[in-house]
Amino acid sequence: MSGRKDLFGIPVFEVLTCIVIAGCVIGVLASRIETLLETAEKTAVETTVMNIRSGLNLEKAQRIAAGKSVTDLANHNPLDFLQAPPVGQSNENLIDLAKLSSETGWYYESSQSILSYKPARSQHLKMLVASAEKLLQWKVVVRNSNEVGVQLMTPYQWF
């Protein structure tokens, strides 16, 4: 007979090693997932702005074909020109930009005709002008009474 007892199970050292390795893997994956989510949000914002431009061009073409003026497009909510509202759009016009301090998503301030977006994830967002808050803003502009576009009001670099 041997003097060694038969032990069943995994030694404590191996269990702790597995826990540490799993914790490191989870930490790295969580960081990567957060970056991917922010990239997806950036892509969604850029796609929404491109779709707004397309919707404005379509509305402009329809108005020109009907013999109507396009100058009043600058006073309309640009989100109305989308086929479907973007995720996170506020259903009401924004009166006070202070409301944006806690909420994320799309907002339209009718008094200044400014479309705003406050990102949910902004770790890699850098505002190129002195601004205390990470708030992206656009405005519909009409040039030469026939050219309609979306102008970025707050320059930024995202990634």
C-alpha cells in the first residue's frame, strides 16, 4: 500500500490559475466589445446623416418638379425626410439643450433649426472645437436658393 491518499478534484492552485486567466480574457473581450459598440454607433450616426442628405435631395427634386421653392427646407426637421426614424430619436422637438445632459440620441431644436446627436459611447470621440460637452450638431442649409445640404456645426473626430 502506498502512503499517499487518493485525492479527487482539482488542486486550489489550478482553480485560481483558471479564474485569473478567465478574468483576463473577459476583461480584454469587454474592452473590445465596448470599442465595437462605439464603432457601430459612429457608423449609425454617419449613415443617418447620409440618409438625411438623400432624403433632402429627394424632397428638393420633388419640389423643383412641382415648381415649388426649396428655401423653406432649412426650417424643417431633417429627421422628417427619413423613411424611418433613427433609433434613439426624441419624439418631441427640443426646446432646451440642457435636456441633453442626461439623455442620448437624436434631437431637433426647432428655434435654431439644429439637429443634435448625443452619443451613448464617446470614449474615442474628440471635439475639434472647445466644447464642454460631446454633442454633435448639424443644420440644413440652402445656398443660392436651389442647393440644399446638411452642414456640420460642431467638427469632430471619432476614432
